[in-house]
Amino acid sequence: MTELSKIRNFSIIAHIDHGKSTLADRMIQHCEGLTDREMKNQVLDSMDIERERGITIKAQTVRLKYTAKDGETYILNLMDTPGHVDFAYEVSRCLYACEGSLLVVDSSQGVEAQTLANVYLAIENNHEIVPVLNKIDLPAAEPEQIRAQIEDVIGIDASGAIKVSAKTGEGIDELLNSLVEILPPPKGDPDAPLKALLVDSWYDTYLGVMVLIRVLDGTVKKGMKIKMMAAGTTHLLDRVGVFTPKEILVDELGPGEIGFFTASIKEVSQTNVGDTITEFKNETARPLPGFKPVQSVVFCGLFPADAADFENLRDSMHKLKLNDASFTFETETSTALGYGFRCGFLGMLHLEIIQERLTREFDLDIISTSPSVIYKLHLNKGEVKKLHNPADMPDPTLISHIEEPWILATILVPDEHLGSVLKLCEEKRGEQVELTYAGTRAMLIYKLPLNEVVYDFYDKLKSISRGYASFDYQMDGYREGDLVKLSIMVNSEPVDALAMMVHRAQAEFRGRALCDRLKDLIPRQLFKIPIQAAIGGKIIARETISAMRKDVTAKCYGGDISRKRKLLDKQKKGKKKMRLYGNVEIPHSAFIAALKMGDD
Amino acid sequence: MSKNITMGDLAIYIHWPFCLSKCPYCDFNSHVRGVIDEDIWADGLMKELDHYRKLSGPRNISSIFFGGGTPSLMSAGLVEKLLNRIAQNWAMAPDVEITLEANPTSTEAGKFRDFSAAGINRLSLGIQALNDADLKALGREHNMKEAREAIDLSQKYFKRSSFDLIYARMGQSLGDWEKELTEALTMAVGHLSLYQLTIERGTAFHTAHSKGRLILPGEDLSADMYDLTQAICDAHGLPSYEVSNHARKGEESRHNLAYWHYADYIGIGPGAHGRLETDGEIYSFCQDRSPEKWLANAVAQGHATAQKDCLTVQMRAEEMIMMGLRLSDGIDLKSFEKRIGQKIDKFINQTYLQHLFELGYMEKGVYQQGNQPGHHLRATKQGRPLLNSLLAQILAH
């Protein structure tokens, strides 16, 4: 057990690419947590996808031993947190487990929207903030200007900001020393009953579920029987340890310490982030404020491109879920795409990550339908129904009104792109709350309907600002909206996979764009095919695919029969990859392409 | 018709695989070689004729077709030798049709008279286009002057003759084709083969096409050209009896009709194919493709069959449907049952067929053949240019 005064717990707040993971690498190296041979870039991001995309999905911790200028040796617990809005809840749990935060800002780029949101979260958690100006080795670095910007935009004292280069290692020792000096040691009562926060958990192939905890009071020991207070379950601990970042088993963890345990838990879903862990039959009187179960915000259908892969997809999703309790799925049937799953995600990034992992790690070819948010349908009878699949939309005459989720978005954008970003926000039904300047960058606060954001807002924002705009949001409640279900009909048959909920003002435009796209994607058939977009019974857009006119082999004599028969067999097999719509065969590829469309 | 009914008809195809040069659109089994020893080739071809005689048993030879390659490069002597051997092996039908494919260069045209004397009674000329620029673009060895002369000579020396044209060529407009076809009809007597240019794998055109250097008319224009072809030929009394073949009544190529009727035929020579019914089974045959390999095997073992398969009932049915629907008359249902042993309905997806009936692309009905009414299934005039799609539907399980 480590003396409380010799412990410092901190997290790192940074925007993507501002060098958080590299900084962590340097600190580990400085404290000799890993030998040079063991060191690889961004050691904390264990999943390939994390390392490639430069984002952290799961919380990670490292316990470092540092000898400060005062000659004392300290235990520094570094917590690497997910930096993305989709994982905001995980971020707040991590922050709760620490007493301070490093605010890492790229001194050539400045403060970004995401940083802003997380700093405020940290301040709310009573963190001591240590500003760090990174990348001072870059020729474009302007540390003094960025220091002023931190004070301007965030409103904290940055006079003591530490200048470092995570790349070269410059300033790292000074940074570690400042951590010891500035951050308060944790508080806690070693003699009180055990009280620990469940920070995160993940599935390890060899050890089963590993639970990351921060001890507040008491001690957690190997062999102890613990109780998860909210879940009401008990477990016998079979391992207790810390990460250096290697897993090192220890006998116990005392107040202020951060470490892990295993207890033969099979699924991550049995552990709730934010739960209070205490000793069975020696329970703490005051559990932590509790946790809120994570809720899916964005939904979409995921279908195997090859129907034969359905079971494969199910198995793969189960495997992903082992490690990601926030990902939900249930079986869905679509006439267009066959058997698949309706899946729930924390946000668009989470959705993208899951899709990418299914494709990459499980080698599956999948089709996803348009993402949807959760609508609240107020029925005439007074009942409120939640809807996240347009296919489940009841008869509109039964509905009195529909509510949709809104968000409060923070966008930081260089001045020259402000005009187009404002235009985009207006197009997306946004309401401006605030427009301020920080140096040459504008900070926009907008209220936006989430359904517009999940549709294509990210991509558009990125493209119109050439990647310079940063974006963050928080949920901002529900509001009534004039929403309708836009259906697409091919040869008068509705194609369920293409249906979507849209604002009435956008319906015609979207319908037209979809019909136009489909016209080029669906191959000519033996007869004319109308493609229509409709709201209820009313057609709002229409295109026609003209009938096929020529498809015959010019020469077919005695020597050609065998070859042509084989060709025909191939053609017949190709038919299996088609779906039949009132006698129209639509190749899978048409759906995939249609579903990929933005309205570009 | 004084045919011996116990003795079935048989059509014979003989492949001569050599050309003076390879045409950039042609994917047939053709090869350019220096000197060819005709005696050895005669030996190989006759050995295969003898081999197939053993397999077929006694038959009536209804037609013989010399194809290629360029069979007009053969000597008339070789042609005569082969015809004699056929006559020794089988019974020749009194009205046997003996066709030779020829190129219209002056050298070859100079041999027409000898071919006629050797027994050829029908000539099929590869004219392909009616202007010098396009003939050059198609890689042909002849010019328009030679083409005209060859057509005149063919009509002089042979009782029946035909020529081929290729349309929907690169850069060709609907008006160009109308003019060319109208001119062709002033030159044709009883038969014309009009093929839409298709890009086949392994040809020079395929490479050019895939690199975007060769641009062909799109689907709509080529469909318009096809429709115009039907209209013009109908008006001139040469309606189509098959997708790409037009003839005055009675002038159809009987040999090719054997393929489309899915009758028995044997294929002699490199890469030639055959379908032969023996002991109630239908076998498919395919000879070695390479001329050298074929020749070595034919001489050494009496035949160069590379592959022989017994066709399942399903395969037979599909082949007969695939071939039969190319004909304007479609498939005679009685002949189908006789050849396949089962009713056609068993092999056709009835849901799709019904839909194609409704769309007017297929029809089933009674037709009059002489005094005998027959029942047939056919693709309509509107359906025939879409045949590949129709087949994919009706043959879907």
C-alpha cells in the first residue's frame, strides 16, 4: 500500500493528434515503465484501430514510479481516456478517478472543440488543471499565442503552462515534477470499509473480464469477496494488479490507488462502469453517486452482404459485445437485405468503429442502413412510443406529434471557413446560440437536431472546412419537429432498407437525390421501372429506369453451345445476389451504393 | 421426303483453322501459319471422319459445313477428298447442303469454280463491311472491289450463296447502317448473316476496348440498329429466321438450323464441337484446340477428342432451349419431347415465363407446317433481342 501523500492521479485531456499518446509514451519511458526494447509507439492504444485512427476507445492506466526533485519517490497514475464525445460518459468516470488533468494543446494548432468539452468536465470534477503546450519542436509552434488562447477560450490561468515536445522528450522531467508539486494527493481512509469506483472493464482472452478500479477508502485484496453495489452481484477476486503498463500482480490496493482485478467474470456486460465496489458483508455506508446505464443514441441496421454470413455476423457481434457493453443489437428482417441486426451505438464514431472492426477483424462484408436517432412519437391516445427504425413507424394518422433529440454543438473553425459553416448549420436547421472569437478562430455554439448531424453533418463539416473545424456536442433534450417518414418505392414496392425519417422541409430534396441515384444504380430490366419517393401516400419525386433493349449473343453456333451454357449458369448464380422487388431484380451492390450516399 | 426413317440425320462440321491474318474482332480458333502440309491434314481429318463413323453408325448426311479459320485457303482437291470420304462412310441425302466459308480476296475467288466442281453447293462470304475504310479497320484482307467481284462469282458458281456483315461498328451511325444494309440487299440473293459487333475476350479489339480506345454504339443505338435491320430485311423479303440470320423462305442454312434445332452433328478438326445421340444418351465432344496437338493426336490415335461428356437431361434441355429460342419459329414442342424425353415445362420457371408472356416477350402457340399444325414456344420479335435475359429468367430454378 502506498502512502497517500506519495500518490498523484491524473488524466490527459487532448484533441486527436495533439500528441496525447506520444506524451504518455515519453512519460512511461522517462520513468522506465518499459525498456526501450519493449517500447512501441502509443503503447496504451492496444487495438489496431485505436493506433491507426489515433483515438483511444478504452480507458487505460499506467502506474509510474517517479523520483521528484525533493528526492522522494512518487507513484503517478496516468489515466488515458477516450477523447471522443461518443465516449463522454467513460471520460467523466475516468475524471472522477483522478485529482487532476493535463491539458495538452498542440502549440501549432490551438484549442479544439473537443478539448474544450473535456476541460469543462474536468473542472466540474474539481480537477487541478496543468496546461501543457506540446510540439514546441515544430517550426510553426506559437506557444505564447496558444497560451493566451487557452486563457481566452477556456478561461483558466495558463501562466504556468509547461512547454514540452513529446517527440523529442524536451520538458518531460519538468512536467512530471510539476505534477507532483501542483496536483493534490488523493484523500481516503485506509481503515474504512472498501469503497472503489469501477472505472472501466474489458475482456482479455486469457484472464477473462478485467476490471479497472480506483480505490477511495479501504483496501482491496486478492481472495476478497466483493460486492458490486448497483448490480447487486458478488465476486471472489482471483487477481489484483497494476499496469506499469505491463500487468504486475500485487497483494492489495489501498486508498488513492488505481489498478485492476479479475474475478472469473465472463462478460463485460456484468460490470457497470461507475458502479461502487465494496467488501461483501462489510459494506460502505455511502456508495458513490451511482452510474447511469449507457444509452444508445444512434441506431442502424447491419446486414451481411452475403446472406450465408448471418450466423457469422451474429457470432462476431457477440464477440465485440464481450468488450463493449454499450454496443447493442437485436435481430432485424428486411425484405431488401434479408436477415440482419438493428444495432445501437453511443454515436457516429462508435458506429464507424464497430463497422470497421466487423469488416476488418472478422472479415465480414456488411451493409449498413442510414443511421437513425430515437424519436418520441406522441400518439393520439396519449401514449409515447420510442422509434429508431423507420420501418416501425405507425400510421401517421395515429400520431399527434413527434419529438426529436437536439444537441448543443460547439464548433471551432478558422475565420475563412466561418461563412460556409454557418450556412451548413442553417441548412441543418440549426439555431445559433453564440458566436465568439479566439484569435483567428471563431467559436460557434449551435443547437442542432441530432438527426441532421448523424446524416452527413460530420462529413460536410470536414469537407467545407478542409478538416480545420472541430466539433463537439452534448445532448440537449427533445423538441417537437415536423418529421415524416420518407419511403422509396421501386416498381411500386416500398424498399424498407431505404426508408428514413426526415424533416418535412428536407423530404423532397432527399427523395429526389435518392431516386436519381437509384436510377443509375439499378440495372435496366425487361420493363420500365418507376422509382418513387413518397411521404405517406403522396409521391414527391419520381424517376424511371427505361426497359432493357438489347441483350443477345450475336453468334451462337454448334461450337458455342458449351460455352454459352456455362455463361448461363453463371448468370443464374448471379441472380441469387439479387433481391426481387415486384419482379425487379436489384443487385446488392445497388443498395450498398444507395445507402452510402450523402446528398452530394 | 424419301428418307429412311430408321437412319437419323447427321450434320458434319469441318474446321480449317488457318488464316492469312488474324482479324482483331475474331475469337474463333484460327491461327496464322506458314506452309501447311495438306496431305498430313487430309490424313488426320479423314481419320476423324472414320472415327466418328464408328460412333454414329449409319446415318443420312443432311449437311456439311467447312468453317474456320479460312477454309477457302484449302485446295479444292482436299475438299473433294474429304467429301468423298464422307460419301463412303455415310449415306448422302439427295439434297445435301454443302457450305464453304470463304474470304473475298481475288486469290480465293479464283478457286470458286474448282470448289463448285469439288461438290460445294453453297458459299458463305465474309464481306463484313461495304467500304474500304471500315474493312481496313476490321483488319480484313480484301477491299470493296474484291468484295463485289467475289459476290458476283459466288452467285455464278454456286446454287446458293450468302454473305456476312458486321454492324454497330465503331463510329457507325444509324444512317450509315441504313445505307449500307440497303446496298447489301441489292447484292444479296437468298441469305444474309448480319452480326452486331461484339467484343470478345482475347481479341485485339478487347484490349483496345478495355483501354477506352475503341468506342462502340451504346445499348440504345445498337437496339435501334437491330430494329432497323429487322424492318429493312422484312421489307426486302429477307426476314430473320434466327437472331442474326436472314433468308428468303427455303434459303435458310440447313446446316446451322441443325444446331438451332439441337439435332445431331459431329465436328471434325481442331477445336470442333459435336453433339451426338447414341444408345439414348447425348454426348458432347470437343476436339483438341491447338492445330499441332490436334494433328498429332488425330494421326496417331485416329481422333483428337479432348473432351467427351455424357450430358444430363437438364443440360440437354437447357441447350435445346437456349439454341431453339434463337429461331423466329422457336422450339417445336413435339421435337423437344422427342429429343429430351420430357416435357419442356419441367425445365422452365413458370412464374417467370408467365411474366414474359404478359410482357409480350415470349409466346406459346400453334403454327402451321404444311398441313400439320405444330405447337411451339418462342421469343417474340420484341423478345428476341433480349434473349440472354429471357433465358436467365426462364431457366432459373
